[in-house]
Amino acid sequence: MRPSVSPPASPDARPHWMPVRLIALGLGVTLLACSALFLVLRRASTSVGRIVELEMENPALVAQILHYDEILTMSARLAAATGDTGLIERYEHFETKLDEALARSNALAPDAYAATATDATWTANEKLVAMEERSFELVRARRNEEALALLLSPEYCAQKELYAQGMARTRTAIQDSVVA
């Protein structure tokens, strides 16, 4: 018996399974690329959502900080004017809230605080707190006139102005970062 010999294949003849493999390979690469793109877009969407959330929260925190600061000033002055130690407790309550709001705002926009925070601003704040605490000591000793005079003194007003200017620069830096 003679071995069977197949006719020679033409040069452009391809095996019948080649198109199926190419299509499967193409689909696999496409699925892999789509999966990677999905993961990248999901991560980007989460990051953008977080940035938007933080950028909306910080201006509200700045408004809250200014509000708490005003509450502290007025509580200290009213305590000195009236001798009501309940206002000192109110001051202490809102002092904690102010500290928390400042810490949160600083955590959200550390660059804004770093760019605008000056030693003069924080020194002014420390001096204001020291004068307010001294006024509370005077109120507790029933020396209200001295306490009020301290909180209305040119030194207190000057420190208050330095602190307000520093906080205004910080507020502007935070608002600018939201716009940018």
C-alpha cells in the first residue's frame, strides 16, 4: 500500500481554527483593558467625590470658626460685664468646639494654614486666650470692672485685630483653593 500523500498546501491557506483563536484573544485583551479602565475610573471617581466633599466642608468650617470665635469674645465680655460665671462655662464649652473646628479645617486644608499662618496670628491668639482667662479669674474674684477693662483695653483690641487679619488671610486661602 502506498502511503497517502496530501496535496501540497497553498501558501495563503490557514488552518480553520486560526480566526477563532484571534477573536478569542481579541476579546480577552478587550475584557482585560475594560476591567483595568473600570478600576481606574472607579478609584478616580471616589477620589474626586472625596475632594468635592472636603472642599464643600471647609468653607462651612471656616464660617463656624468665625462664629465660635465671636461667641468666645462675647461670652468673655458679658461675663466681665455681668459677673455671671455661667458665661465662663459657655465660653469653655464653645472653646472646645472652636478647637475641634480648627483642627478639622487644618486637616482638610493644611496648605492654606501653612501658607497664611504666621507667628503673629498664633501669638495674638495666645495673648487673647491669656487675657480672657485672666478676666475670668477677675470675675470669679468679683472684680468685674477690672475684667471688663482688660477685655476692652487697647492691647486686647490690637491682639484681636491681628488675629482677625490672620484668620481672614486663612479664609481667603481656603476659598481660593476651592475655586482652583
